Amino acid sequence: MSLVLTNTNVKIVISFIIIGKNEGIKLFNCITSVNETIKHNHLKQTEIIYIDSNSVDNSIDLIKHFDNLDIYKLTNQCNSAIARNLGFKKSKGETLFFIDGDMELIPENLFYFYNLRENKLNYPFISGGFINYYYNKAGKFLSKQEYAPMIEDEFQVTTGGIFLINRDLWGLVGGMRSVFRRSQDLDFGLRISAKGIKLLRKKQTIANHHTIN
């Protein structure tokens, strides 16, 4: 179900595709960070798409004022693979930037992953590190910790909740398989690896991740 749909004939270079369920203020902060990333890096020809997995909180009310955001809501079966596949179908960008709704991008670090001068990815399937901010169920901040810190860049076969990928590469493997109840990103990474391309995990931080401990 489309809640907001912007019709444009402008060529889209980057599609920011956010997925989430009941993320509330974290989703608002996520979309704000995407807009800050666009502004900080003087990005043109972008779009922001949010795929909601049937949230029952105030997530959509918090974000529907963003005038550059397309919102779609899944109302039947929901999982991250279904949401990302729908995001792909609704997107137009040559680069797909998938983001979980509880993450905030670090605008000044985008150039580690994306060539701003040539408007293309530095590698066709790429991600980075992130910092976990842990909260209790009441929303009280507990601690923060860098997730699996790396000394050097590494090639891996799984993606996690945030990654950038060329549109043609996504299409080459037919997107994500929605039949799995979990670990769809691992299956996706393995199928792309079978095509000879592993995920390049950069050592630089790409986002902050806000989650329950």
C-alpha cells in the first residue's frame, strides 16, 4: 500500500531504501540522517523510500511530514527480505543503499563507500562498520560498543542491516529470498559470492545502530 508516491522523470542515482517495524523515533532519526547525508555530500538525483512492515506504533505519523520520502506499508506477510524486495521494485536508482530503520548514517563517511565525483560505488557490493548503542526495553541508554572492529578492510559473504549494492548486481541474483524466516541476508550474500563478488566490508564506520541490549 503506497501512502506517499512522488512521480518524477529525473534520473535517480542513489536510492536510499529504509526498512523497519515499530521503530518510532529511531526511524525519524534514521531518515533525518539520510537527509543530512544528502545535504553534507551535495548529492543530487536521490530518492528516499521507506518500507514499513505493518507497524502498530506511531512510526508513520512521525515521518510523513518529510516531503522527499515515499512510504509503502506491508500489511500481510512481513520480513526483511520482502521489505527489501519491495524497496527494489519501487526504486529507480543505479545504486541501492539499504538501511535498517534503527540506524543513523554518518554523513561525513559516505566517501569511503561511494565515489562522489563519479557518482558510483567504490565497489559493487559494499558496507562498513557500525557502533551499537544499547538500550533497555524502557528506552534508557545503557552503553555503546563498536561492532566487530576491524583493522583492515575484509571481504565477507553476509550483509547485515546496512549495505550498498549496484542495481544490476541485485537483479543478477533476483534479490532476496523471502521464504526464509531469518538470515535472509546470509543467503543473499552467499548467492552473490557464488557469482564471484563478495561483500567488501570497509573498516570505516558507516552508521550508528540503536538497539535493545
